[in-house]
Amino acid sequence: MPEPLTLQQFRADLAELLYQEPEEVDLDDNPVGAGLDSLRLVTLTERWQEHGIDVSFIDLADLPSFQHWWQLLDGRQRARQEAGHHGDT
């Protein structure tokens, strides 16, 4: 099973493509306003899919903030983990 995506890694991924330090990423920022274009968004979704999260460009494109992105990603990640645990019993 892939390594879970942490909030710290999420911020680091964003920071890399925004040319910032992770602690500079404001989770309340609007992704487009912060400077993310569609190519960078595709890059991020591919990275997060490598963590086993079922997410697409469309899932994130209309969400108003990075915080909303994290909530979606974390929720899907938790659902996947719970489904995996139920499959183990």
C-alpha cells in the first residue's frame, strides 16, 4: 500500500510548484489566485494518485481553496484506508 499523504507533504507539493517554502503556503488561498495553472494541477493530481488517492483534475478544479483540496484528499484517503481495513477481516 502506498505511503499516506500527510498535510506536511501536501504543503511541500504545493510549495514546490508555487516556488515557496511549505510554511509560506496559505491553505486559505485560492489555487488559481495563488498561481497554479492547469498543467501544475495535473502534476499535483498525478503525485497524489501515487499515494493511492482517487483524485482527478476535475475534482479539484472548482474547489475554492487549498484547504478544501486537503479536506477532499484526506477524506478520500481515509475512506480508502477504512475500506482496506474492512477487507482484512
